[in-house]
Amino acid sequence: MFVGEQPRHQEEQAGVQLLGATGAQSLLGRQFRATKERGRSVKSELASTVIATVHPSSVLRAPDDEREQARKEFFADIRAVAKHMAKE
């Protein structure tokens, strides 16, 4: 499901991953902070599993000396999504 897209049916989505603050805040509220809540499942009516992370472009924009750590954190978030989805 993409931001602004309505589900085509009423069945609950198994999982949603939100990339970046804009997408996360549009669906979870302006108080949501992707940098603080990243990689963790949050309660939502959208799906049984909703996990936000930073936008992938933030990894590319990270300063050279921080980029590798940003990449590791981003992929840890992606693995968290896969782990939650495997439980479904």
C-alpha cells in the first residue's frame, strides 16, 4: 500500500512498511518520528504489522563518516520487517 492509496478491499493488510517521515506521519500522525520509532512495530488500524524506517535516500545523503552506520541501521530495520512478517 502506498501513501494516499486506499485499500482495494476491507481485509486487514498483513504488514505495511513506511519509508521516511513523510509517509509515516501521513498515516500515523504528525507526532510520529521515524528516527525514534524506526524498526519497531507500532499499533495501527492499517495492518497487523506497521513498521517505519528512514527513507533509503537518507543513507545516501549521510556524511561519508556516518554512511556505513546509516546503511547498517537501515538494513536492520528491513530485517525487522522480514522477521515480523515471518511470524504472520
